[in-house]
Amino acid sequence: ALYVLDFFWNEAWYLKTIDICHDHFGWYLGWGDCVWLPYLYTLQGLYLVYHPVQLSSVHALAVLSLGLVGYYIFRSTNHQKDLFRRTEGSCSIWGSKPTYIECSYNSGDGGLHRSKLMTSGFWGMARHLNYTGDLMGSLAYCAACGFGHILPYFYIVYMTILLVHRCVRDEHRCSSKYGKDWKRYTDVVPRRLIPGVF
């Protein structure tokens, strides 16, 4: 419910995501939004209708904690990026002025543009920590179904493939766009999803 409420509360932000800005509308979004997502996002609920489980208090608390921490990371990471973009870096991230790398790139019309890639807050820990938070929430949804069947865990498998693939696509696009400035950024923030690991 929190995840759905978040979507409607931050609907304008979702219009700036990679799905809308770079993938554009077509089969990927049309079929995905009308068929795939309604099935995928209700998989655990449907499974529990036919296979109810009784979680122990510890298991339920662990699932809730994982989901809430994942949501916090997901939302806070995206909020930091949105705040940084809206204020062009004139804001406070974790009580300090954000650090960033100045970039330049050429647009399709031949114009030279400037941009800033944030290297502080969650964005200084990993380049796509928002995806990590999303994966934590996905795993929590699956773990709420217990460990009696593999079917509810299809969601975390799918989301991991989707978001790792999205990382690669996004980074390829950014590398092409920013060139040597992207290399400078990845030198400062070397990890993609998990600080110190990957």
C-alpha cells in the first residue's frame, strides 16, 4: 500500500524516470504496464490467497523491516537526486552542501550543455542505490510468502534481472553522453548497486 501511495504522491517524479524519458511509449511500456505489471505486482497476494502462511513474529518483523528500509533507501535516494536537480546543487544533502562532478555533453542539435553528477549522499555510496532499495522491497514481498514454494520468488528474480540490465543500459547511455566525465564519475563512485561490493 505504501509503494502504491508513493506512486500517486510522487507521480510527477515518475514522469522523469528512464522508462518515460528514454524508453518512450511502445510495446515495452504498453504491454508491460497493461499486462505484465498487474500480474507481477499481485503475484505474492494471489499466492497467499491460495497458500496462506502463518509467519512467526520474528519472520514478520524481519520482512517488515527489510521492506521499510528498502522503501526508505528507494525514496530517499530518488528524493536526493530530484532535490539536487531542481536546485541545481544549491541544497543540503545529509546536512552538507552536495559534492558533484561538472560534466559537459553535446546534444543532438550540436549544442554544448553542462550537467552535474552528484557524488554525495546515497549517490556517493553507489550509482544506482535507488535500485538496491527497490530490490530490498521486492525481496520483502517475496519473503512474506514464507519458504514453501519458489513461485512467489519469481518477482525478486525478475526484478534483479530487470534492474541490473537497466543499470547496464543507463550506464552505457551515460558513458556515450558524458565520455571522459563519466569515467571521472565512476572513479569517484565505483559501485553500481551495493557499496563496497558491486
